[in-house]
Amino acid sequence: MPALKPHQKPVFDYRALRLMVGLVALALPVVVKAIASTPISSISASYYTEARDVFVGLLFVIGALMWAYNGHTQMEKWVSKIASISAIIVAIFPTACDICPSDLKSAIHYVAAVVLFSTIAYFCLGPFKKNTKGQKGKKGRRALVYTACGWIIIGCMLVVGLSKLTLPVELVNALAITFIAEFIALWAFGAAWIVAGKVIPQLVDKDDQLILF
């Protein structure tokens, strides 16, 4: 790709892509919960409610944005592509539910969901944190956010996995453990990417801030 001339602006701003990914991640659990007319045991269970189209649509949006995001290194580029494909697989292959037993489709869904959240944790604890680690001031504050969000996502994944292994399914559903953990993980995902979008004045220097308009 040829270098941009001083007066040229990029067609796509990587900070804007990060911001959009973050906003969609924040919106996903809130919107599907609001639209679903029945209690849902997980975010993915909204597939079997009136929120199905929104759930699938927003995951495809995340998939498209992640595909467009190349990061600053080849590793970021390929991890982003993996995240994109994983998000689309999560949308296409439905999870198991109270009235439908686990099968190959739900197994694929679970694996893709784990891969998706793992890639997001990678961005938080890897490239995002790497560029701000050990820095003072606003960069240092961003590093703290990335670290917290990355470990929150990992913690939520462990909670879901351990609860499914150690607790009866009925209790897990009654306590909405999976839903709550996924909600928190998605908000940590969204928060990290919004901060990485460099739109919050308190967390980014003025000359590096994303100007929306």
C-alpha cells in the first residue's frame, strides 16, 4: 500500500473501527435482553426469542468490523480475521437451549464463542496493552483499562466453564450465571475497544484523539 501524502486522510480510521466494535459489543446484551419477551439463560439463547434477528445481525456487524480491522502487525491482522470468522460462526450455529439438546451445532457454537472471547482477551492483554504498558499519564490509564478488561473476560469464561462442569444445568439457568458472565464479558470487550478507539479525552492526548465530526 502506498504511503499517504501529508494532506491525505485514510479512507478508514482504525480508531473509528475500534470504536464501532466497542459500541456494538456494549449494545448487544442490552438490546437482546430488552427485545426478548422471555427470560434467557445466556446471550446466545436469545436466538430462540424475538431477539434472534438482532442477535444474529449484531454478531455479523462485529464480524464485518473485525474483518476490516488489520491492526498494526501481521499477528493482529490474523487474530482479527479469526475473531471475525468466530463471530459469524456463533451467529450461524445456535446454542443448545432448555428445549433443544446439545448437538454438533451447539458444540461448534461453544467452540467459536470461546475462540471469539479469547481473541478479544488477546487484544486487551497483547497489542493494546503493549503500546501503553509502563507509560505514564493517559497512556498508563489506558493500560490499566486494557489489563482489567482482559482479565475480566478471562475470568468470565472460566466462571461459565466451571459452572457448567460443577453445577446442575437447572441451577446454572436459574441463577443466569452464563447470561451474567457473558454480559460482563461483552461490556469489558466493548469498554476496551472504545478506549482503544481513543475517543475519551481523559484517556488520550489531544493530538492522538479521534475526532468524530
